[in-house]
Amino acid sequence: MHGMWRDGNHFQLLPEAACFLPAMFEALEQAQESVLIELYLMESGRLSAALVASLVRAAERGVTVMLMLDGYGAMGLSSAERARLEAGGVALRFFNPLGFHSLARNLTRDHRKLVVVDGKLAFTGGFGTVDEFLDAWYEVAVRIEGPVVADWVRLFCRLWDSPLTRGSGRPSLVHDLGTRLETREGYRGMRGRVVWGQGYRYQAIRHSLHQRVSGARGRIWICTPYFVPTFGLRLRLARAARRGVDVRLLLPGELHDHPGVRYAGQRFYGRLLRAGVRIHEFQPTFIHAKFSLVDDWASIGSCNFDHWSLHWNLEANQEVDDPRFATEVAELFERNFDASHEILREDWARRPRWQRLKEWLYGSLDGMLTRLR
């Protein structure tokens, strides 16, 4: 599902943790009324310790602090840090803790990433609170001001008091919060909307991308760490390239946290290359970012292009339709293309047999996962 397109926003692209982490922590330290945080990954380490300390400081000065974590993604958060959060006045809830119920329910995870301060300033992207984001993984976030922030808050509130969410934080906290929110419609700015997926077979983000790709005129640039695209997306990308659209993929190289996913996606390289799609594998670090650019439309958020994101997870992206923001995103893509190895069609056709075997093996496993739907 998606929110309404709203004018009057301001979006700032924050590439790399060196940009977005200081901006987020500064916003947390300046919070006066409320802090809402929704994350998939949170593991004990340097980054989690800094976040816990910042949230406790906010709660001590009277800010309503609500932290919602995924029940599986937060399994690495120590009991000591959980206790410190609760003792410090932070309302803590967990989405869908693992249990002895249906497989589909256990597979559905809250993969969204969101920070909202005072109902006026928000951040989203692909980040989490694990130390890999400090230096080992490349990530991108967007800073959000304007009317769409209220849509992000509403999305958070619906999940906070969901029957699938458990914890010490009172579900009714969001009802108190809602009365204090303000939507600022009185100034012009960038056009944007929030688009989200609600778990099993709910694919609004994919449908939005398909629509943009099918209507693209000049460029389709996609960055995703887990590229195992559906047949529908592969078909649309190939068709766009054949009609002369500049179609490029920015994907991870050998530095990858799940190499098998990379091999499963590489089995599609040949057909895409023959259609004219250009494929770049990022070299400096593991690129964990998820952002897309189609003409002047951009999408940044939590959603990957694999079966898990598209069929099981709760995901959310910020879409922006603005030429100024598109220019920023395009410049970021260009810098990352320059730091990548381009896979050429003739070289790929000569790849060794062991590479083809890995593609077949992991592609078969991916096919089995697809049939779980």
C-alpha cells in the first residue's frame, strides 16, 4: 500500500554512515517531545551502546521514547542492554517473536528502518544498529521533513499496537502521541510519498517500481544488495534496455554477507547483458544500500529485490518525484559506478565452469524458496 503524494517536503540524501549517523544522533539529542525508532537489525556493540545511551538521555529529560525491534533481527541485543533501555524509561516492543506457530508467520519479519523525532523530522534507509554499518558496509539514508513525516508516524503507530507486537511498552502510547502530531502543509518543496509492504504477498513497492520501469524514458538505475529479481522485473528491465533506456544495476561484488544470494542472482546476468542492461559490481566494501532512480523518480528505503523482501517482510520506502533530488541521487550513482567493476557481456560468456555451477546450485535453492510462498 502507499500514502498520498504530498508536496511541501524536503529530502536530503545522506550517503554513507559518516553522513547519516551523526545527523541521526544530533536529531536524537535535540528531541523535545517524542522519538520513534523501528529497526530490523540491532545487535550489541559500539553502535548499539551509543544508541541506547542517547535514547536513555532523551527519556530522562522527559521525551517519550518508543523503540520497536524485530523479534528475530534483535536476537543479538543483549539482555543487559534491553534491561538498561527499560530501566531508563524507553518503551520497548518486539514484532513477531519466534514461536511455535505457522511457518509463514515466523518468516514474516519487520524489515523497516525508521527514526522520527518530534513528529517533524524522519530518517529512513537500509541501516541497522550493528557495528558493520560503522565501516564495513556501505549504506544510504534520507533525511525527511514535511507532510510525509506524518505518514511515517501513522505507519509506525499501526504496528506498535498490532497483535503481533509484544513488549513492556504500552500499546496505548501511540494514541497519546497522535494528538500531538502536526502536519505542515503551508510551504512548497519536494513531492514525495511513503510506500510499504505488509508482509505475505503484499507487494506495493514492487508494483510501484514495475510501473515506473515500464514507463521509463531516459534512465533506470537500481542499487540493491540482494538481487534475485522476479521474472516480471527482469522482463521489464530487458524491454526498457531494448527500447534505448539507460538501464544499469549497482550490485555487490565479492564482498557480500550472503554470497549464495549473489550467485543465485548472477544466473540472470547473461540474459540481461544481452538485452543491453549494464551491470556494475561495487568493489570497496559490501554495498547494503537499497535505492532506485527512474528518470526523476527516486525510491530509498528497506526493500531488497529478493523473495524475502517481496513476499514475506514488512518493508517501507520513501519515494521522491523531484528533479533536484534526482540530480543528487544520480551523482551518487555515478560515484559508485566509478568505484565498481563493470561486467561485460563477452567476459561473462567466458566465465569458468565453477562459476556456472555455483549459479545453478544457489539458483536451485532460490527456486525452492520461491515455492514456499
